[in-house]
Amino acid sequence: MSQPPPFVLPPDGPASRVRALLAGAGRQRVAVALLALGALLAAGVVWARATPHLAGPATGQEAAGSPAQTLPRVAPAGSGGAGPGASAAGAGGSPAGGADGSLGAGTAGSGAVGAEGRVAVHVAGRVRRPGLVQLPAGSRVQDAIRAAGGSTAGADLDAVNLARRLTDGEQVFVPGPGNPPPPPPPGAGPTSGAAPSAPLDLNTATLEQLDALPGVGEVTAGRIIAYRSAHPFSAVDELLEVPGIGQRRFEQLKDLVTVA
């Protein structure tokens, strides 16, 4: 009968402990732990690269190599084609835009037509947004009033020649009840709102002559001619029957017209 082999204790050293740890189920646990540790390290690297970093102050060479960029300035409307960098103020020192958002224009270059085929007009009186507006050349007084938001309640539009062409730099005044009729525009000829030297005959006056009467525009003058074509005037008082002529307008016209 053979004898069993003698029992030998494993050496108690680091290497033996590692081999015992990697034996059997211990090997699987170590592999899982290593995989988890690798995944944590990879996630840390990705997070570190994705995190934004505050840039420090630029060095002298960097600052010299990358000069600051400036946006070009827009030339103001009506500046006559000024290039980039021109001031946004007009030639007269006024800002290029008003508080109501309308475009402004300098005092330089005022005439019949402003720069770039536009006219600058000051609209005042009974309008919703009085101030400076810019309109295309050839616009009428009615266009200027519309650009200022339209007339308000109580505006006497019959006192304004809505069909008159605008000139650059003029003022359009829309009166209200009790206000005197607006003065003729600057540079207007003797037939633009000026009283005639002698009373006009209502039955023979031309459209241009009637249009020259204070407070009578092209529209009202046409109504006078249309009325006399159907009913020739027999008295000056018949002006009150013309649409658009009220008592106050009649008081202004009765001494300037006659019926032969």
C-alpha cells in the first residue's frame, strides 16, 4: 500500500498570491475590474478635452499678428455718396435719423431734389408723427403727410394743396381749426398760394388761377370748375355749395373772387 504524498504549504510570497488571485473565479473579477478602470480613464480623457478652457491674455506677438477687426460704417442717407467711415450725421450736424424712425438729411445740397433723387421734408401740425421724412423726388404733399403717419382728428386738409409737388428742404404744415393757412413753400412762384392782384372771375378763371388761391389746391379748383360747368356762378356765395369749401374757407376767398 502506497503512502500519500506529503502536504506542502504554498510559498507565502507576492508572486504566489498573484497566481492564487488569478486562479479560477478571481481571474474573471480582475478582468472586469481592469475593463472598468479603462472605461473610466477613457471617459475622463473625453471629458477633459470637451471642457472649454479660459484663454489667457494674448502675448505681444499674438496681439501684433492678429489686429482687431472693425466693422465698416454705413454712410448716412443723403450724404452724396460718402464712402465708408463717413459720419452718420448730416452736413448740418443733425442726426441721420429722427426719434420716429424716419430718415434725416443734412442741410447741405438742399434744392429741388436732394441727393440720390430724394427730397427731405419737415412735416408739422396735425399729423401723427411730425418730423423729418425722406421721399422720392416727385412726391406730393399727400405722400409726405402719409409718411408722417397721416393726419389727426381736426386736421383741415382743405387748407393744404395735397397735389403739390414737394421740394427739398421745405416744411409741410397741416393746420387745425383756428390756425392760419400755411405759408407758401420756399421758392414758390406767384401762382403757388399767393393772392391774385385782382379778384378772379369764378366763371372764367383757369385751373391754375384757382389753384393759386390761398387754401385752394388742385382738387378743390377742379371741383369749382366742375360746379360752374353744371351751374354757372351767379353770386360769390355759391362757393359754399362746392364740396370742400366751408364757411371758414369762404371767408378767406370771398374778397379774392368775383362773378361778372
